[in-house]
Amino acid sequence: MASYGEAVRALLRAGFTHRDIIDLAKLDGREAVLKLGTEALEDETRQ
């Protein structure tokens, strides 16, 4: 499991903007950001 900061950095590398991440966190919570960021990290390691 990635930390929240690692998840945010992975989302930024995947093309999300800071605003996208803030909005996602407000609407769906930090857990959603963490889940999506962890998935982005997994995708990075597969490539």
C-alpha cells in the first residue's frame, strides 16, 4: 500500500492536475485518492 503522498505523486505523473486531486479528495475522500493513486503506481510498475 502506498502512502498518500506517493499516491498523489503517481496521479500527477499520470496527468492529473493538483485541482483534480483536490476535487476528488473533497468529493470522494482521501481514500479514493489513495486507491486511485495506488492503481496508478501499479500501472507504472507494469510498464
